[in-house]
Amino acid sequence: MNENTNNVHEYMQSLGQHATAAAREMSKASTATKNAVLQDLAARIIEQQTSLVEANGLDLEAGRAKGLDAALLDRLELTHARIQSMAEGLVQIASLQDPVGEISNMASRPSGIQVGQMRVPLGVIGIIYESRPNVTADAAGLCLKSGNAVILRGGSEAIHSNQAIGALIQQALKQAGLPETAVQVVAITDRQAVHELLTMDQHVSVIVPRGGKGLIKRVTADATIPVIKHLDGNCHVYIDEQADYDKAIAIAVNAKTHRYGVCNAMETLLIHESLATTLLPKLAQCFAQHEVELRGCERVCAILKQVLVATNDDWYEEYLAPVLAIKVVDNIDQAIDHIEMYGSHHTDVIVTENFSNAQKFLREVDSSSVMVNASSRFADGFEYGLGAEIGISTDKIHARGPVGLIGLTSQKYIVFGDGTIRE
């Protein structure tokens, strides 16, 4: 542990200075070298499974003593299967195309110069996250492959697990001849360290929060550095008047019940009035099998007598639980208006066989992912072919949607001339 840990400000500044220096080296690292680090780290994680589980056991023991609930303890636990998954994720990142140095949009200008763009790393990335120790490996892997340095501040409940994984990452970096400080795990649990990280403008290029709404709100409010984030995952599925019944049922049930506590789960189902009487009872039966509580508008309640009446707050709610709000709409425009008013711009779906309606939905719904005839659960970096993701962004500047390697880079203009001067 750094000798300055008793002085949070000095300690964090030290991390920032080391990260800034390491970022310069990482930006010059070859694809082969970066891939070697990821492959080596994956092997070390498998080899050190026992020690990782032991470190994680200290966190679990402390968590139980603090009274953490079962869900938090589950997210905190590193099973052998999860450790294997961490290693596999790193191998997958190594197999992805390296975006750094890519040149695009080259064009000749009348002046004789050629102008294009080159993709470059962001620099130093600060990541603040909770509970899941696997984020330490996933985030580090993505940052390394995209040529960045990273400062990782995990939750205090996972301090032993994160430090153990961080040590393996630094061993792999050293083995490849890269600076160990390209990945630094904050070794202190003092919350002041988070504030320091959020205001280290001179060292940190961007902040990525991974966690609940409270964490993300706090990070967004306090940061003096750009933040890549999404606040809510209030996702919608709209069943259009020209939807295929079987597709509609399969997509709606999967979008809601595949997993509840994830940001890309459906929280509100919108259904065209022409289908409501026929389709809602079938959907209700399917959701009953999964013990999903339904809350509906007046028209829904008139068809499904057992459904609770939805309040206005329900349309805004990200339940992250087996609860679903349902509304009958007059037409596609009303569905789009509802999504615009209550949605979180995360992921929204239309189920339809009408090409024009599908195109209208794609054009007019202002979300980071808009889908036709597919479950919202596909809004995920791995499913999009990005490998692991650093998170999902609902912002419109720089990165939007699942943020993978491309989202951890920027572009600079490059110009070629031949002694060319401006007249």
C-alpha cells in the first residue's frame, strides 16, 4: 500500500501522476503486447483461483458481519464459475480488433492536403463501481486494450477481492514490459478518495460509474470531469397493431423475466388497443407463471380484473424486480410520446410486421438502443459484438449505448501534405 494512504489527497494525486505517465506508455503499446498482457492475465486468474476465492472469502465474511443482504452478497461472491468467466472475458477482449491507430475518412482537399481522422486512447479513465469484483478485471481489460491507463475504485465491501485481482493485473503488465501503474486499484476505503478522483481534472480524462442510481447521481453531481453513464433503465416494449402474436409474447416475456435486476429489462409494456382484448390475457397468463406483478392503466384493468391500478409514478419506475407496468395506447404515435415522456433513453423495442411503423419507431424514439422484433435484453456489449462493456451510456456526446473499445477512444484529425502551404 502506498505510503501516502494516510493522506487521501496526496495518495490520490500520486495515483493520478503515475497513471498519467503510464497512459503515455500505453498509448504507444503495440496490439501484440496488449494482447499478451490480456492472455497472461487470463492464465494467472485461472492459476490463482484458490487465492482469489480466499481473498473473496474475507470480503464475504466482513459483508455478513455488516449485515449485507443476500442479493449484495451474491453480487460480491467470486465463485469458480465467475472466475472462469472473468478469464474468458479477457481472452475475448484480446481477440477483438484494436481500434487505436485506425485511420478513417481520408479525403483530398482542393488545397492539396489530405485530411482524415485517427483513433486514439482517451488517456486516464477513472472507474467507480460497487460490489462485483469481476468488474476489476473486465474494466482493466477494456482499458488496456484501448491503450488507456485506469484508476479503479471499487466498493469497500470488495476491497480484498479487488486488491487480489489488481495484483495479478500488475504482474501481467510487468511481465510484458508495460508500466504496472497502467492499472491501479485504490487501496483505501475512505470515501474522500472518491471525491478526489472525481475532481482530478489534471490527470483523469473521463469517469465511468458502475452501480446503482444513488452512486451514479452522486458521481454526476460531484464530478468536474466528463462522465460516461446512464442513470435509469426504464425500457419499453411496444406491441404494434401489426405485430405477430407469437413474437410479441416471446419478446415481452423474455424482456421482462430473463433477468430482473438488470438495466436492459423491460419495465413498461405498451400495447395497441386493437390487440389488447385478445393478447393481454395470454400475456397475463405467461407472466403469472413467472410470478410477475402487473400494474395497468384503466383500460388494462378493465380487461385483466386482477391487475393493480398503475399510478403515474409507475410509468417512471425502474423496478429491477418481477413487477411490470402495462398501458394500452391508441396508436404508434401515442406509444412514442409515452416513451419520450417517461423513458430513460436506454433501450426501447417495437414488435411489428409493418416496415413503415418499424422505420418510424427507429427514427423517432430517442434512445441509445432502439430495436425491432428483438428482446431488450440484447442491449449489451457482448451481444453487440463489442466484447465486454465498460457500461452503457444514455448521453449523446462521445459514446452512446454499450461502451466497448471504441467508446474508450477518441479521434484526432491528421493532415498529409507535400510541402503544401496555404495561399
